[in-house]
Amino acid sequence: IFISSEFAILDSSITKTEEMKMQGLPEIQNALQNVKNACQKKLDELYPKGIPDDIKSRITKELVFLEHSDYIDDFELFRRLSEEAKKSSTCITTRGTLAGSMLYYLLSNNGFNPFSPHYYCAECGYYEVVNTSLFGIDLPVKRCPHCNTVIFPDGFNLSAESVWGNDGKKMISFEYNVNSEFLPFARNVIHSA
């Protein structure tokens, strides 16, 4: 762990799952199911009138990659850290490509949506993917063509492959930047796992 004047950096160059296996420790119980449940809950909040099929497809793809990887416990730890951070309005950010994961976005309390730029109407479920080189935040706010509700653009166009690789076997580094005041809470979460 490296601590700078403003942030503590929790670095795991080997995964928590690998470390636990090397030490003969059990894996975190129900880790995959906890991650799936948390992601589904967030998806239901973001897309209350129905989750678009291409977003379901992206989540399914990443969950399959996760299930066949050594990162299940790492994502569960991140979920737990994020939940603890929400209690104190603390931001947790990561370094590297992890922020491009849809799972990371759904589990975090401050991430950005890595999906393609799109509009979604929470009132009627209207959904439109925008074919552009811009990020969703660069697109104009507009009215839903079905119910006339103001809808906001979202999406940063980061592929699942940028995080997981083409076959889901890319090495992922979990490095968290947290406020140094949050570090004792983060350590408690990690040690209680």
C-alpha cells in the first residue's frame, strides 16, 4: 500500500483470489452471486422501464468472463468497498482499464457508463444508441420522441475487450485511489473478507 499526501493507493498486482488460494484460504462465500445481484439492482435503477438488449448482452458477456476468471473475489471486494464508501460519500477510483468494465460501473458509486453513447427515457423506456465518435456527455440533451420527457445522453464507448481482452483472459489490475481518511475503513472491509 502506497500512501501519498491526498490518497491511499491499494495495489493488488496479484488477485485476492490468487492470494487466497496460495495461502490455502477459502474464497469469499457467494461472491459471484453478490456481484450479480448488485449489478442487477443498479441496472434496474438506471433502466427502470426495461434494460435494453445490447446492454443485457454486454453484462452477460462480462459476467461470463468474470465467472471463468480469478477475479470474482476482487470484484466482490470492490463491491464491498464501494458500499462502505457510499456511507461516507467517499470516492473510490481505479487506475488502468478496469474503469471500462460495465461491472465496475454498476458496482461503483462514481464510475462512468462505458457503454456506447445513448439516450434512455426513464419514463417510457425509449432507447437510442448514437453512432458517433463523441462521448455521451458531449451530445445535446433532447426530448423523448415518444413521451416528450427530457432525456440525457450517457455512455463513453469503452469496449469490454479493453478490460477483459478478446477471450476474457486479460490480466486485470485492481488499484484503488481512496481518500486517506477512508483507508482504515477500506482495510477493515478487506480483512473481513
